[in-house]
Amino acid sequence: MTKIALFAGGDLSYYETNFDYFIGIDRGSLFLLKNGLPLDMAVGDFDSVSNQELAQIKASCPKVIQAKPEKDDTDTELALKVIFQEHPDAQVTIFGAFGGRIDHMMSNVFLPSDPDLAPSMRQIALRDALNLIHYYPAGRQTILPQKGMTYVSFMPESDAPLTIFGARYELSAVNFFQKKIYSSNEFLDQPIEVELDSGYLIVIYSKDRS
């Protein structure tokens, strides 16, 4: 399994370094260089860096994929498509997915809505100091706790009914109510079982600021 870190242009005050490859998305490439981290590939339209900074990225990175600003994919979507084409088994963690423009953040949260990325949704994670997002396709799934995270929330992409078993707050046909996100649930020393009829499920692990 290949472990890849993607550095986007949002808040990068938190990141980890235990990865096989480091890839910068647009201005995230510059962050990697300035912090002495590897830059194995840079992807984006690079509209958020100056010409001088782009020249520095190109001089320091063995592979630069520069797209036109007028494109259907976001820079993050483009980077993921390149990664899964070259490394189909990759586990990708995205840092800097939050804390910038809200439209960019929402595009990142709903990455599996892109049909080309949907088959690889289980291989994508979004991470910052307080949050961790995983994705699960429709069906019955087992959700495991994550070390250091206090809460778990469930956000169905579709309007399909969701069931939650084995959590502090269960959800079934008996007490079902429609919400876009079922937040602030907790584990009870056991895995949580969820079931969704269609679409995909966004699972958000989180903790409070210390």
C-alpha cells in the first residue's frame, strides 16, 4: 500500500510526515518547499502563486502538472485522479483541505461526488488538528474509532435513510428523523455499524480545541 500526502492551499498548521510521497496542490507545493519537506509532484493551475514562486516550484520538483485555470476539475480532484491513475492502491491523506475558501472546503468534503473518484472513496482521508473525514459507499459498514478523536458524525450525501447501531445515539426506523448531518455521536467501546441505501456516507471524526 502506497501512502501519499496531499498538501492543499488551506490551513496547514497541522500535518504529518509518515508518507511515501508528498504532493503539493497549487500553493501547497510552496508550503512543502518552505518547510523542508519532499515535493515529489506538484499539481494545479498555480493561480495562487507568483511567477517567481512557480519558477521555484518547477526548479525544485521532478514532476509538475500545470493545468489551465478554465477546467472542470478542482486542483484537488485533478491531483487525486493523477494519483489513482499512477498508484491505484494508494491511501491518500489530504492536509490543508479546510481553513481557506469555503467553496474549496465544500468541494473537498464532497470529493466522492466526482464519478471518477467515487470508486476510490475508501482510499481518501481529509485531516487537520481537530477533524478527520473518511468516506463509505452505500450498504452496511463498520466504523472504527480513531485515536484522539472524541466525537463521530454522519453525513449522508443522499437523502436515503441512515441507520446507526452500537453508538451512544442510535438511529433506526423506530426513531428516524431526517437531517443532513447527524453530529456529535460517540463510540461505546465497540465499533459502530451504519447502513445507507444509496449514495455515500461522510464520516467526520472530531475533537474540541484543548
